[in-house]
Amino acid sequence: MSEKRSKSTLHSYFQKKVKLNDNHQSHQSSVKSTESWETKSSNDLLTISDHHSQVEQVWPPEWSEGNWREKVAKYPWLVSRNRKLGCRVCKEFADFNSFKSYNIVLAKEWISSQVDGGENLKKETRLALLRNKIKKHNSSEAHKTAFNVSMEKSSDRLSNLFEETSYKIDKTTHLIFRTAYYIAKNNRPFDDHYKLLELQKINGLQIGNTLHSRFSCTNIIDNISLKMKQKIISNIIETGAKLSVLIDESTTISTLCGMVVYIRAAISCNDPIFIFLDLIELTNQSAENIVNQLVTCLHDNGLDDSYLKEKWVSFVSDGASVLLGKKNGVAKRLKDIYPLIFSWHCLNHRLELAVNDSIKDVGATNHFKSFIDGLYVLYNASPKNQKELKDNCNDLDVLFLKVGRVLDVRWVASSWKAVNVVWKMFPALCKHFSEASEDTQRDSKARRKYHGLKSRLVSPEFVTDLALMCDCLQELTILSKQLQDRSTTLINSQKHINRTIRVLDSFKNVPGEHMSEVLKIEDTMKFKNIQLVTNTKIIRINQSQFLTSLINNLKSRLLENEQDDMIIQDMQIMDITNWPENIDIRFGETDVKRLCKRFMLNQENAINGIRQLIHDPKVLPKDIMPEFDNFYETFPVSTAECERGFSLMNNICTKLRARLTMKNISNLMFVNINGPPLEKWDPKDYVKSWMVNHRSAEDTRTKLCRPAIIANSENKSNLWKIL
């Protein structure tokens, strides 16, 4: 199709595709097949006639009220105005030009309700004329066609046929959609859409006449994102899956305050997964506004209140008071509306709070932190110092790594990387400090600074503190990554936390890997071939005090929570490793019943599944109790997925794309995160939905997109001819 079909010609096209003979073979059978439609229309007409009968008689004077009701019941298309008859269906399609193009003309008297029994005739004659006119009109080809089209229109077959035909004719649009999809999946600017299409045109592909501009690319990605959301939400609702909602707040480079919304739910009854839902621009950051915008977001995406009240089981966020405040926090307000919600404080944020508490408890750690931060500033603020350190690493055959900050706002894994860099580049740092302290090209103040850095670095006190922090931060990093894992459940998280606490406690008696290496040098006072010199000014970290503080804070922040204990304890029933040896067949029924009552689960299926699992532990829980198994895996333990979303947001909204709106950023993120790889993506459904309300790539009724003017193109045209 070179031109997009308007709605007025859509029915005409349908009549070309559908044989009129097949539709008109048996009009009476089609009437029977639409009995419900006729009954509804008849009832409506009778109601109308009842209303008018109280005012004036609207049916022909030859008929009684009983005759009128009988005729309307038999011919649901029959209407009356000013005591004359007309056809409801013909009037509806009176302005439809399609009938004229097929030599089908609708009777004007039936359209304008001007049919009567004539004048100056006997009553019997007028009645016979009315019967003949109604019968003749009912069997006419024009009326049958209008009636069939009306029925097809009500069943949406016209729209479906139009979609299918448009899809076959406008295959070029697929090429445009794949290009736009590539833009979203690879974080490319919208301007690249035109450039990529021009490249494909040069390579010999047919790219059509329109949909080449960046505005078209924006609209196409918006259409793809909307269609994807509809498919995902429809699947969740159809399967009746429980869901969790995760939110977090951040600010874009354009200083827009946004809230990212993720959900975790089972798709097609498989294992629950994280799904990016939306990025909302917050008008203000009050608890009331966050709740209103979050609920509106869920409603706009197809999750209504009736579904949320039965299926929304968990709300996860960081520990901001506006989110988890006990009196007026977001979690408290949401619980008042959706009673099943179990609010959860992200374990990764809790871990950071526990580490910060330990830093405050042990003051000596501040001296260690200040020194590492000083190294970060020294090398990241001066390319010259960084180059000199890199040269020293090459001379000593040491891997050069950038020094980072330690124990700052980033998660604990970044602190482990920072101290590990100092541990690995220890000889190179000593050499650089030594050379810089003796460099005559530097002033005396700079030389004294490097001398002080060296004297601290080569002290056994600092090396011991470095080894302690390396051992502890390494274990905490392992825990942090385990909690960030998408497959980690509440049950697994408790195991990981308890195991880490036991490892840290063992460091009091059995030194860790790094501390063991440092203890071996007490006699030689050499560490990595560097002579150590005692520095009495350095305050060492008390190892026992630091480990005790760290263990206590981990327990209080990550394990001891009265609100969470009961639910987590009930969920432990799914951990087969904790079952007693001689287990009773009814073991854990009380826990299961409590969970089923709390979260509206099928109690009978859950109890039968537990009994079968106890009887045969080799059976997988997902095979015998899929609903309950998916339920406890639906609970996220961390908002790490939200942090990953913000990382992607920063890759999309860069300094060069700072003017992107929140809606466009959200669409790009949705396609990037949830969409399949380009080679596995089929644009068929998305093109079909686009063609209903938009033009195809082959449409000629559009202004062609012009290429951007290249600067100095006239001056270099002769050069280009040579090249």
C-alpha cells in the first residue's frame, strides 16, 4: 500500500476481501448467530418505545403497540420516527462511500425514516404495504451488506484484517523498526537513526520514504516500549503471579529527580525475575507524593487496585526515613492501602551502615581511611604523578592499578578494590615516594610531603592495618556480591550473612590470608623486599576491637529485626538442609499455614506439597508446589537492580544528551533492559500495532527528511572529488 488507508475506506477494503455471496447466503442464519446482539438491540428499542409511548405514539398509525413490539423483536434494525419507519443499520452507513464504489446503494427512505403505508388507502392495504416493504428491505443486498459490515465491525475483524494486510504490504517498516530498536539497545542518540538508514540505503536496501527522522525514531521506541509493557503485564495478570516492587531515587545529569521502579514476578509461571517498569520524574520527594506517583505508575501500566491488593507482597527500598519511616513513611502508607505488603530494607544498604558503624566505633580506622583517600587525591588529581607511578610499576614488573577511595558512599566492594591496589602496588608506591622526596625539581614542601607519605607507608603499623582491612573487606565484598546476586532469596541471604560472621570471628584466632603474610615478616621487617621502619606516631587499629564491632553491627543491622524474624523464620521451612533427621510428616505445617494466611496463598496445595517433599526429599519443590516455591523467591533482598538501572540511566543521559525527557529515558531503559537481543527480536506485532494509527515507511504523503548540512562542505568539495 503506497498510501495509508483512512478509517472511511477501511470497510471498503474489507468488502474486497470478503465475498458478499458467502455473507449473504443465509441472512437468517447470521441473525441467529447474533442472537445476543439482537436481543440487546430489541430490549433497547423496547425501552425507547416504552419511554415514548408515555409521551406520544411513535410507531405507524396502522399498528398497535403490540404489533410494534412484535416487529421490533423480529427486525432489530427497525426504528420509527414521526410515526414512519427507518433502518438503524442503513442510517449508520449512509455516508459510507464504499457502497457506491461497488454499485450498492442504500435506500434513502429507509435512511431518513420516511417509510409509511401510503395515504388514502384502506388499513388492510397499508398494512400489506408495510409488510412487503420491510420484507423487501430485509432481503435487499444493500441492507445485508450493511448488516454484515456492522457485525464484523463489532467483532474487530476489520481492524485485525487491516493489521494483517498492512503487515504484508509494509514490510519496509520492519527495517525502520529494527533500526530504531538498535538505537535503544545500544544507547545511541536518536540522530543516529537517520544516519543508519542512509547507510543501509547506500548499501542497496529499500528503506521507504518516511519514518527516517529522529522524531519518528522517538515515537517508534515509545510504541515498542508500550507494547512490551502490555505483553509483560498481561502475562503477569493472566498467571496470577505474586509481585514485589523495588524503588530507588536518583538525579540525572540534567538535575531531574527521578524514581526508578522495578518489579519482581514470575513470567509464564517460571522463576521470578526482575523487570524494569518505569522511571518517574518526582515533582517533590515527600512520602505522600511518592506514594501517589508510584500507585499511579502501577495503575497506568495495567496493575489495578484489585490485583495489587491480592498479589503485591513485598516493597523494597533503601533506608531513607521518607521511605521506611514507621509513622508516615512510604512503606507505612502503602501497607494501609495494600495490606499484604511486607516492607524490606535493602541488605546491601544495611551492610554499608554496619561498616560505617564500625568505623565510628573504632577511631583508628579514620587515620587509615584518611591516608588512602590522600593517595587517591594525589594520583587522580595529577596526571604527572600517575605517569611516574606507572613508570615505577613497569620498572618493578608490577601491575598498574588506579587508587580509589575507601569506606566512602560507594558499596564495600569499591573499598576492597582500593586497599587491594595499595597492597599490590606497595613496592611501586614506596619507590615513587622515595624518588619524589629526593627530587630537586620539587620544592621543599613537596619533598617533605612525599617523605612523610613514605615514612607512613613503610611502617609495620600501617602494613598490619592494611592486612587487617584487606582480610575484612575481602569477606565483606564476597557477602555484598552474594546479596547483589539476582537469584539470592531471603533464606540464602541469611546463610551468607551467618557464614561471613563466622569467618570474621575466626580472624580473632586464625589470621586471614593477608595478615598471615604480614606476621611472617616480624623478624626480618621486610615486606615485598621493602625495609620497614617503625613509626610511633601511627595509631594502630585494635584488631580484636574492630572485628568485635564489625560482627556486632552485622548482627544488629542484618539479622536482628523483630518485624522480619517471624516471616523469615516461617520461610525457613523451604530450606531442606535445616530439617531434622527424623522428621515428622506434618513438620512445618504451622509455618506454612501462617504464610498462606498472611499472603493469601492456597493453603491446601502448600501443605500437600510440603508433605510430599518430606516424604520424598529428592523431588524438586517447583514440581510439586510451584505457587509456593515462586512465592518465596519473589521476595528481593536488595535494591541492587535499581542501582544497575541508574548506571544504565547515566549511560543514556550523558552530557551530550542532557535534554532527554524522563519519558524518553524510561522508554530507552525499558527496551534496553527487558528487550531481547536484536537478532532474536521480531518486530511483527509492533509494526502491526503501529500501522493502525500511523503511516508506513512506504507512505509518499510526507515531507522527506533532509540531511544535516556539513560544515565547510563547499570548501572541501574539490578535496572530496580527489578522495
